[in-house]
Amino acid sequence: MKASRREFLNAAVYVAAASMNTLIDPATHAETTGEKVILIQKAIRRVNLYRDSVLEHAYRIGLGGNPMDDKTRRGDSCTPEGEFHVVAKVSPHQSFHKLMLIDYPSEPHALRGYRNGTITKTEYDSIASALKLGRTPSQWTALGGDICIHGGGGDRDWTLGCVALDDRDIDTVYE
């Protein structure tokens, strides 16, 4: 049985561009949707966790090896920017303590990839359809995939595009 996004964690994930402080007012979003909001601020290497429109926790993070740019293709070591949802959780995870998969590529990433020739129209349509149905988009296109929020250390930029926290911090974000 396929689960919808909201059945996994009931969390929205926003990744703010390296040059921006925030994309949204997460407190307002949490208040209007009832979702937990995870706001990742690339510029200051921080993740904020909001519940019921209240900032509960803030932690340092590590990003991809190319932390300033938005993800455009597999292997670019960039952390994607935009709005995502947690679609799967793994605990324990053999390499990263705990792991939460987000629904990258998003529709804007797929559209940009289609327009610049990185993916085909069929791949774009498949990604857009999956997202519309609340399913995980293909993780195997040239846009890349398997973007997660995970443990393993938030003290430096070392991932292939994921967001890393210290293990004790991912415990709180994961719950």
C-alpha cells in the first residue's frame, strides 16, 4: 500500500537558498497546516524545527560539498533548495544513525531540468505525476536523488547533497 506524504512524518521541509535568510514564515505555515516545519538555512548552516508555530529547536548542519548552489544534476554535490516533504524514514541506518528521505526532485527542479535538457519530457511527466499523487518521484534521473536529512555530523560540509546533523540532533528532528 502506498502512503501519502502526510502519513510519513507530517512535516514540510524548506531549504532556503544560500543567499536568503528564509523562504517562508515557518511559524505561519505550521499554524495553518498543522505540519511540523523543518526550515534549513543554507547560508548560516542551521536547521530550525517548528511545532505548532513555535521554534522548538535549532541545530547546526553540514551540507553538500558545493553548498552555495542549488542542485541541478546527479553528482554536483549541491543541496537542493525549495519546498519538500519527508517521504520515508529509516532508523537505525547503518551509515547515518537515522535518515529521512525528502521528495527531491521537486516540480520546479524537474521543470528546470526538462527545459535545459537534463531530463526528457517523459521523465518530467513522471516526476510531476508522482508528486501530484503524493508519491516519491524517481530517484534515478540525471537530476539525482536520494536526498536526505540524516545523522553523521553537522560540523562541516561533507555530504553529496544531503543535510547532515549530529546524531543527537537528528534524534529530535526525526521524532
